[in-house]
Amino acid sequence: MKKIFVLIYVLFSLSLSSFSQNSLDKSDDLGRIALAAFVPDQAEGIPVSTRQLLQNKMLQIAVQNGLGASGFNPRFCIVPMVNVLSKEITPSAPPMQVVNLEITFYIVDAISKTIFCQTSISVKGVGQTDDKAYISGIRNINVKAGQFKGFVETGKNKVIEFYNSQCDVILKGAQALAGSKKYEESLFVLLSVPDVCRECFDKCMDLSTDVYKEYANHACAVNLAGARAAWANMDADKAAQFLANITPDMSCYGEATKLVDQITQKMVADGANVWKFKMKRYDDAIDLQKMTILASRDIAIAWANAYYWSAQAKFAWDWNWLYK
């Protein structure tokens, strides 16, 4: 008789219902081309009070042209450079500050330090203070202007060219990371390849499955060792914490199950209440390959949250190559 297993939702944070509708959801920024908007500290001539407004304008430009993202894979960014063409004070009462700005937007690869494309606009701002004049000028940026469509489209094509031409390098880099047990970063690199780069995408997906297996088996060994050490000290609760991280797709799952049985039998023999801990199990109706993809993405996103998308990481980017 076929055994029905129970899927533990804690393992995979994404809902199965949304996954069943589309196993590679287009709303998942990790698997598509997207541009992060960023105003580096090195970008001079931009008052602090206007930086968030300018960043929002750049994000609107990306969103308006189909490449908006809250931060996924920020190696591809829109960044600005502001030049003051002129400043003047009106003879009115009260006097007003008038600034004429030339704002150049760049789409760049922040890691390889490459400019993919650029476009410039001129805006005029008027305000009672210098900051208010800048704010007025930036608000006058028309994110729906036709030049931005071509700007973003060119950037998109350059990103696609990058992945198509560098696929072998990406694969070797991911393999090297996995070989150094940097599995989470390796998965992020592989799963960041957009699916429009079909050939490279398929190769990276295949390799990500192998990397995930290595990650899972390594994690299994670490957690099983921790559980055994905890149980050697007769700490069943701590052992359970380690065992809870072991899933049926891991190579040591059978050994972990035996340890659970051993702990349970000992506790029962000592007159304790029946140990309620049970190993995680899957519903055998769920495609394990799909679940592997989901698990891999969770791992990649968790790594990126800690490394790429934290405030500390943003300040660590080297922008001196662009803002000399």
C-alpha cells in the first residue's frame, strides 16, 4: 500500500498553490532580468534630502519599462550622475533659488564595473532653498519619456548578452563556490540567470540541482552530528532541533530516522512520556524536483538577504570606478 507522507511547510516558505499555477513564477524577481535603483554615496552634487526621491524616480523608470525590482541581483543597477549647469537667484520677493541640472542615468554591471548604456536629461527646479530647488528639479523628471524606453531596452539586451557570452564562466564560478562549500552563494549565482537566456538558464538549473544535493547532504551530516552529540548528553530537545533540519531528500535521512527511534525507545523505557518528535516527510504526490527548485530558491534568497541586500552590503559596493 502506498504510503502518504505529510509535507512540512516550514521547509518551503513558498505556497504550493501558487507554485502549481506556475512552477517558475514570472513575479519571482530572482529568475528574471531586473534593475536595482541605487544612488551611491560617491555620487556628488546630490543633496541628501533628494537622494530617496531620485532613487524612486529611477525605480519608476525601470518599472515603467518592465524591469523594476526591489533589489534582486543588484549587480545590474540604474545609477545617476548630476551636474549643475547653472544656479541663480531670482530678484523676486521672496527670492527663489533656480537650478538647471543635467542628470545622466547609467545602467551598469556593478561587479564587472561595466557601463552598459546611458542617457541624459536636463531639468529645471525652483525653490526657496537650494534643497527645495533640487527637489523641484528631480520631481520634473518625466519617467514616461520615450528616451527611457530605449535606454532600458538597451540595458536589458546588454544583460542578456552578458549571460549568453559569460555562461561558461558563470557555471565554473558556481562550481568553484560549491567546491568551497559556499553552496548558498553558488545557488544564488545559478538561479539569478534569467530564463530569457534559455540555453544558459537550462544549464544553470541543471547544475543548481546538483549543488542543492551537495548542500543538502552537507547540511544533513552537520545536523546529524549535532543531534548525536546532543543525545550523547541525553538532551533530547536539543537533538530534536538538529533533527528538524533533516529532510527526506538528504542522504543521511535513514540514519536520522534510526536515531529518532533510538531516542524514542530510550525515553519510553525510562518511563517518560512518548516523544512527540517526528521526522519531516513529504506528500508523495508532490513533484520532488519542483520542491528542490523551491528549496534552492529559498536558500539563495536567504543568502542574498544577508549579503547583497543588506544596508551594510550596499555601503560596501565600490563605485569609485564610475565616480572618479
